[in-house]
Amino acid sequence: MRALIQRVSRASVAIDGAVHGEIGRGFLVLLGITDGDTADDARYLADKIVKCRVFEDENGKMNRALADVGGGLLIVSQFTLYGDCKKGNRPSFTAAARPETAVPLYEAFIARCRESGLPVGTGEFGADMQVDLCNDGPVTLWMDTAEMRAR
């Protein structure tokens, strides 16, 4: 499971011109799921993101998490995070999990984030979405459960 996390001052996702989810300060999480990912990956990654300390404390150090700053999460499915650009000019997306595998894991990830008590907005799996955000910092992080667990 992969996540591209952007610290934002605001973010929203629209579907067919209507806002579907939005947050103020917090994280925009673009979430990709591959075959072999499990509910354990969803829990592990959600917990890492919720506890990630990249908001400044009183000393200007990145030392505060979402709960410390009243932040929220906007979670958007993004199968293209598993795009493979090694050959040719058209990416291959065969590593992205099929919907029958990905949807339950996407929903498990969202549920785990909601258990934190933080505000959570979402996109809609498989929809054509327009994401609007203001990256704060900019701060952008990449988390991949396969890489994180290999250490």
C-alpha cells in the first residue's frame, strides 16, 4: 500500500463539479493499493499517517501530529501510484489492485483513520475526481508499506 501525503492548509475533492470531501489544515492522502496488500497494511499505514509529526511546534520544529493541531484528512484513491514507467511511454498499471481487492482495503483504511477521531473527508473510489489543494510548506511525504516493513 502506498500513500503520497501532502501537508495542506486546505484541500477538496470534487466529482461532477460538486464538492465530495474537503478539509482545512491537515493531510491530503493519495492512496494506492496493490495485490498482496491486506487489512493489516491498511491499519499500519493509517496509524503511521495519523501519528506523523510534521507540523511545527513552538520552537519551529516539525514535532506535532494532526491531533495536536486540529487537523483533518482528505483521502483519495489513486491507482496511478502503482504506475510502472520503466518501458515505453505509456505507464503500466498492472501492479494496481483490481477494485474487488482495492475497495475493501480503501474502506478499511478510511475506517481506521476515522477511529482516530479526526475529521476525515474522502473521494469516491474509481470516480473521475478533481482535487484542489494548497500544499503547506511544501511538505510532501511518500510512505510504502512494503518498503517500511522491509527495514
